[in-house]
Amino acid sequence: MEFITSDIDQSYNYVIRNGFHLNENFYNCTGVDGFKWGVPRPWIGSYFLIVGVFLMIIYLPCLLVICQSDLMKSSCYKIMVWLGVLDICCIFVNSIATGFLGIQGATLCSYPIFIFSMGALGCGCWMGSCATCILLGLNRCCDVNHNIKIRAIFIGKKIYLTILVPVIYTLYAIFFTKTASFNSNYMSWFFNPLLPNGREATDYVNIQHAINNCIVSGATTLIYTYLCAILFAKSRYIKSESMTKTQRQVFFQSVLICFFNAIAAYIYVYMQYFTSPPFMILIGQIAWQWSHGSVCLIYITMNRTVRRGVIDLFVPVSFRNKHKIGTYRKEVHRLSIGGTEGKSTIPTQGTSSETAVF
């Protein structure tokens, strides 16, 4: 009971119920100059801020295109949309907010409510994205192996109830678990606010976060290893160029997602319990950034439908027609009944061998 009470008292739920005031037993900023306890980090802070804005500019259009396309008929992309929402929230915290706070040289007492709010959002959405990644991996396994019994949870309207599980888990993590706070000395987020309040580091341990990271590291590695093994086995019987290309793409995506998620998860668990050198903490923060940011780069570089849709959003039709990118109109020469040659245009989406995308 004491463990549960401690979690609630250090959660965002407590802050909301108490008029957006932090629990002074754990986060007492009275007489503490947050900027004095921090160190301005203009260069590394600028990196996080600029990269965060760049990733956001790419991710938002990708997510919009997916929502408006026929891809939404697939249960896989329904899961990806929810994952995209979580990724965007995390990028805002681990890149944009982190960059701004790093440039300022801030610690918790510099902007208590803002940092506490960002910590709750970032931590909660990270845990939610971990659960969603596992769900997405299971979905992909069911797509390549129809004999898996849990395949039924991804069919029809059941998919919405399935997605509701990581949604509830995300809300729980945001509002009912201990919140992380930013420290510019390490350019990272810690559950221990490192305040001169006499509290022990063990008072701030987030057990749920540690368990989450251990599970996601092991589960995603096993799931994507299984997925790649199945695709490799199928490729031995289906000898085609498209199968080989698909195998390479899935393998690349799986390794990339597993790599950044696993590195971020392991380092964040380690540095919550053991003294870590600054470079390791920074690597963990960058891994967290790219575990979410890499997804939109995969969309824009490896998914032709998404890439074409993003081009259509920003590039005028006349330019697309002239340079044959995105969805453009192609002139077709044909003979009329009278024997004269005429022209007509048909919409082309870059799927034929004549079409060049980019």
C-alpha cells in the first residue's frame, strides 16, 4: 500500500488534483534556483531542438497521409496511427522540449509545472509506444503466419478493442506512475530530480518503467527475430525479386526499430539504478529520440504510398505533372477515328515501370 501511495503522490494525477502544485515532500523547489543547479548546453540543445522540428515536419504529413489513404483498411496501419500519435508526443518531449531546456540550462525548479508535465507525457507515451510496438510486431507475425491463434484479435472491429489496451496503458503511465524530470547537466530525464532535499534515490524509483523496458527489450527482439526467420524461410520457396525486396525491407525496419528501442530501454533502466558516465546517458537520450524519429524516416524512404501522398500535399500539380513525381497526369498519344493523332491525360500514381518516384 505504501508503494502505491508513493506512486500516486509523485504522479501527474496528484498535480492535477492539487491545483497544479507539486508534492513538496518530494519536489520542494522553495529557495532553489533551478538555473543555478543546471548548465546551459547550447550546442547539444540546438541539436535536439533542430532535429526535433525536422522530425515533426516529416512525421505529421506522413501520419495525415496514412489516415486519408486506403492503408487504413489494414489493421497494421490502424496500429501504426496510434503509434504515430505516441511518437509525435515523445518527439516533442525528447527533442523539442529537451533542446529548449538544455539551451536554457534548466532543471526541475526552473520550470516546475512545465517540466513535470513534459516528464509525465514523455514517460507515459514511451511506455505506451513500447506496448504498441509489441502489438504491431504480433500483428506482423500473424500476417505472415495465419496459423497463429491470436490472429482473431486483429480482424474486423476487434482491432479497435485491441488498440484500446495500449491506449489505457498509456493513460495509466501518464497519470498514475512516477514522473521524470529534466536535468541539463546530463541532457536527459530522471525520476530522481536531484534536489537538495535529503531524499534517497530509491524514493523516486519507477518500478513500472523498469519492468516495461525489460519486457519491451526482450519481447521486441524475439518477435522481430521470429518475423525475419519466417520471411527468410518463405523466401526459400518463393523465389521472386519482390519477395527478396520485401525481406530486405522488413529485416531493415525490424533491426532498426529493435536497435533503438533496445538501446534506449537498457540504458534508461541502467542509469536509474547505477552511476552512469555522461556519454552513456547522452547515448540513451539520443537512442530514445531516434526510436521514435526513425519511424517517419522509414515511412518517407521505404513506403511508396506514404511518400507519394506527402509529395501530393506539398507539391503543386503542375510541378508534379512536369517532373512526374507523386500523383501526376501522363499524356497518352492515340489515333482518333479520323486518323489524326490526339492527346489525353490519365492520372498516374507512380506504380508502372515508366514512372520514377523521386
